[in-house]
Amino acid sequence: MGLTGDWGHVGSVISWNYTHDGKKKVAKEVVEAIDEENKSVTFKVIDGDLTELYKAFKGTVHVDTKGENNLVTLSMRRRARMLKIQIR
């Protein structure tokens, strides 16, 4: 993982390394919003393997707390790129 800016601040850029279907991948995202009261963080992917598949890819991580229990929800919004297909 790489970081540009301050962790936990809007505008921070985070680079992730991950594996999908046995292949090493990378994603770079920017933190767009942090809502401490509602315990959520919104990010946008700006570079990496996901940008080859999607024009836009945004996610929100939200935490619901009830007593000692925490439920973490990850919501993703994405817009796919148009695929060029040749028909013969």
C-alpha cells in the first residue's frame, strides 16, 4: 500500500496491491469525503487495473455500531466502458 497525503484526510491518494483470479493487480484511489458523524468514507478510483474496465468507479465504506457490534458495508458504483466488438 502506498499513500500520498495524510491518512484519514480528504484528498489523500492511496495505492493498493491486490490479487484477482490469481493475477496481481493495482488500484489507486483518492479519498473524496469523510463523514465522521455517520462513520463513512467515500473514495474514487483514479488509476490502475479497474480503470481499464470502468469509466468511473466509486465506493463508500460505512460502519453501523450497535453496542459492541460493528457492521461494515461497502457500496460500489461503477460505469463500464463500452466494448468494441467486431462482427464478421
